[in-house]
Amino acid sequence: MDGQSCVMIMNEWDIVAARQLGRHAAKELGFGAVDQARITTAISELARNIYHYANGGKIYIDKIEEKEKKGIKITASDHGPGIPDIRKAMEDGFTTSGGLGAGLPGVKRLMDEFYIDSKTGEGTVVQVVKWLR
Amino acid sequence: MMKTSKIPILKLYNNLLISIQWELDDKTAMQFQEDLLKKIHETGATGVVIDLTSVDVIDSFIAKILGDCVNMSKLMGATVVLTGIQPAVAITLIELGIELEDIHTALDLEKGLELLKELED
Ligand SMILES: Nc1ncnc2c1ncn2[C@@H]1O[C@H](COP(=O)(O)OP(=O)(O)O)[C@@H](O)[C@H]1O
Ligand SMILES: [Mg+2]
């Protein structure tokens, strides 16, 4: 895989496909077993949120390079209902679906960088980065 | 095209043994939960070992299903032991903020069965 790849998230099999693509890219970049698991888990959480809450969207996986650093960037983008209160959604245990509410705050801990942008009625973008050490 | 696969559940004396051999998708995991409870009901099993050696991702959704399996089995009189959790999976679970405090774990299937025996005595 070179540059960017993208997985459409429409059903639960797509979540598995996004995970596998992410793990493959992480392995190719030289991430170790624990970071591979972190990256794969983060993709799984973001893809699942797209599937559960936004009724579809996309996961982009980029290999990135910045000066001396190499890393992987995951972008989850959807045109779903958006998140009305982002601060609340980032709290451990907050869920509107009877889940564990561990997805978004967990992804933030698993990765090195975390950005979220969401507008009610327009959609949500979550972008995360893991740097190779 | 992928389809929902059934995870085999084996019975050995009073115990049920499950080895999850491939990547868990949501449907397979939910089907497994239902099958496990049915099997406990049918067989009156008092112990369950779920081996996760081949599982290399557990996200919060799968973790919730596994936790629910443990609690529901308990209600039905069966103790569950999870075995073979990979180090990388254990680390990501903790970082996600998921606690497996009340859950019995062991290194492998064999140790899991030994633990069940100890818990029964
Ligand atoms: N892509 C999204 N679109 C709309 N709402 C979302 C999205 N992702 C997360 N949310 C909201 O944020 C809450 C917290 O998400 P998360 O931390 O993944 O926990 P969980 O999925 O277990 O509820 C969700 O319950 C949902 O209300
Ligand atoms: Mg979630």
C-alpha cells in the first residue's frame, strides 16, 4: 500500500476490512505488535461509530512522513447527525447506545494525536496519528 | 462475500470449551453469545473456557460482548475463564479503559481447565 487508502463503511464486514487494512499498513511501516494492536483497535472503534451512529462513511489510512518522523494517520469521516456535545462524548463511559462509552476517549489514549470536528446535521471527522518511534 | 460463521462449542465433562480461531466480527460475536447461553442451558455445564490465543484485536464492542457472556453465564450457574489473551490485546484493553477485574483469566486452555477445577472445589 502506498500513500492513501480508503474503506467505505457500510456494514459490519467493512469494519473488519478497515481493521485489516490498517494492520497491514502499520506492519509495513514497521510498527511493533503493541502499536499494531493500538492502531487496529482505534480503527475498529472509529469505523464502528460510523456504522452505528452515522449510517455509513469512510475511513482513510495514510502513511505520513514529516522531517525525521514517520507515522500513520487515520481519518474517519461521515455525514451523519454529528455529535451535539463533543466534550461529553469524550468522557469515559458516555454513551447514547448502551455501549461502554470507551471508544472516543480510548482512541485518544491509544494514539499520539487526536482531532475531532463535528457539526450537528452535517457530520463528524475524527483524525488520529501514531508516530513510529 | 463474507458471512456469519459459527464458533464451535465443545463439551468436555461439565465444561464447555471454545477456541476463537479467527477475527471476530460483530455478528459472529453476537451469534456466539446466544449459542453459548443455549448450550449452557442444554448441557447444564458449570464451567466455560474461552480461548483467545488467536484473537489480535478486542475493541470495546467485542469486550462488552465477552463481558456480557461472563455475566450471563454466571446467572446460569456457569463460571467463565478467558485464556490466552495476547499481551498487545491486554495493553489496548487497559488503555481503552476496560477493566477485566472480576473476570477469571488463565494462560492457556489447560491452565483454564485447572482453574475451573480449583474454583469448583
Ligand atoms: N460518528 C459519530 N456520529 C455521531 N455520533 C457519534 C459518532 N461517534 C460517536 N458518537 C457519539 O458519541 C458517543 C460516545 O462514543 P464512544 O466513545 O465511541 O462510545 P460508545 O460507542 O460506546 O457509545 C456515542 O454514544 C454517540 O452518541
Ligand atoms: Mg463507539
